[in-house]
Amino acid sequence: MESDEIGVLVRAAAGGDSAAWKAIVDHFSGLVWAITRGYRLGPPDAADVFQTTWLRLAEHLDRIASPERLGAWLATTARRESLRIARAAARTTPAHDGTLVGLGHVDDHSPEQAVLDAEQAMLDSERARQLWRAFRELSDRCQQLLRVLMASPPPSYAEVGAALGMPVGSIGPSRARCLDRLRQMLTGKVSARLLCTHRYEKQRLESIGV
Amino acid sequence: MSDETDNADLEEELRQVVAQIDSVPPALLEAAVGALAWRTIDADLAELVFDSLVDQDEAALVRGTTHGRMLSFRARTLSIDVEVTSKGNSRMMVGQLVPPQAVTVDIRHGDSVITIETDELGRFSAGPLQAGPTSLRCRTGGDTLQRPVATAWVAI
């Protein structure tokens, strides 16, 4: 969507035009949702962040100075609220082993595994299931980045940067690195952790000229 | 070097998988469309300026008292301090307006509004409320409040 088009919609929605508001929601909801999911919030928390973000925008419509930044504004709001809720959740539930979570580790009987199973069941081909399984074994940061990049319609780098709090310049290289890793996991069918070890070993051998 | 064409293909495949698994739930989309109806055009906005959940340093947490979550909202003419305590999915709220005054407060949350009055010292309490996005709208009636003041929405 062009920024002058967004500008027209924002002004119309600020005047109470519900069709214009719906057009804004339709266009950016994929991005906002992807952010909440990228921060690994469970369904009720993700729903709270999603709804809070839209309620905030409704109150801010006549304060949006530059419509071309609307996506980034929504992304920033969704990120902050996701972090807020993630922090609230961390306070009220027993702490997990951070290192395991950090590796995106999935054990056989965890709630995480149940979610993964349910997700797999929604996919219609073995290839898709394989791809999703490999994706879920990526590092948290890679999953988060790719999840936001996969939002529909595809977000701009400015929006992705705002969504993840990362400099725009590092998105391209990180994206390539995460996709490389995903592809290697698919072809080599090795787990994320083994892969890290392999790569490290390979680099080490290369560095000493073997 | 990274295989750029392969990556583009893989990304397209992943995009389709994500679309199958994790698109926005229709009920949430509908609620977002409905959010415009909550827009207050006649009110000053009181921004969230403090949230103990994110603004309190770790040391304070460790010293930690067992108080609830403290939220402060500030508008040009009015500040609103709220303490929220949780029990499961229900929330209790105790608050204070500064400057103190007796006004009507609409607690907007979920699909409903709960209306309460503050006492002459600006104090109020409410609950149990369902967990979720909430905003307080303070209506005129007090001595100093010329326009209504609505707080930023925050999930409690």
C-alpha cells in the first residue's frame, strides 16, 4: 500500500469511517499477529497484545504525523506490548531453563511438542511438515525474524526493524543466514544443535587449513 | 556464499506453510475491526508513563514487596495511579486521581463498561475485572476536569 493511500485511510478512519479503518486492519493485521507470535506468546496473550495494539491505534489516529510510518508505529507498539506481557508471564509462571528455551529445544512430552503436533496436523504434505519441523528447530531469533518476514503482505525492512528492535542494515544478512541454516537443516536433516557443532568444527578446520 | 535463488524458493515455501498454520484468527480480526468504536474523540489522552512490570529495576523486584502491578497515566490536567492485583484471570483495581477530585470513571474493558465514582479524595476501587485490554475514561463532574481524560489501553 502506498503511503499517500495510507494517509487517506488514516484521515478517513480518524473521521469515523469504518470501511477505511477495516482496510487498515486488513492490511497490517498479518504483521501485528506475526510479531506477537514471534515473541512466542500463547494464544490468550497474543490475542491481548493484538487487541491492545489496535485499540491504541484507534486512540492515536489523529496523532499519526507521518502515515508512511504507520506500519512501523504498529510494529513498535506490538513489540513493546509483547515484551510487557512476556515479562508478566515470566513473573507468574515458574522459570524455565533458559538455555534449553534459547536453543529452541523441543522435548517429546512438552506443551511445545503438543503445539508442534497440532501444527503439523494442519499441513497437507510431508514436505511442508518437514519444513515446519526444521523451522521450529531454528534459534529463537531466527524463528522470530523469519516469522515476521513471512507476514502477509510482506512487511518493509523499516517495519521488520521496528518489530524486532534491530537495525535495518542487519536484517538482510540475518535473513540470509537464517534461511541458509534452515535449508541446511532440511537437506542434511541434522538438528540445530548438531549443526552448530558441525559448522563450528568446519570453520575451525578451515581456519587451520585442513 | 549463500545460495540466493534457493533461499528465495525456500522462503516462498515457508511463506505458504506459515499462511496455512498461523494466520490471524478470524475472531481477533473482527475484534480489531471493532476497536474503532472505542475511540474517544472528546477526551484528552493520558499516556502510560510508568508500569512496574517493565519500569522497575530488577533490584527493586528482588527487594520486592508483594504489591500488585503499579501503573501511572498522565494527561495535561490529570494523573491517574492504579494498582492492579491478579488472581487467576480476574483483576482488582485500586486507584487515585491527582489532583484529587470526585469524578465518574468508566472502566472500559472487553466488550463492556463498568462505571464507578471516585470519592472526594480521588480514590476508587473496582473489580473483579476480566483480564485483558483495559482503559479508564474519567468524565467531567470534578472541579478541575474540563474535558474527559481517557488512559492509553493496557492489557492487565
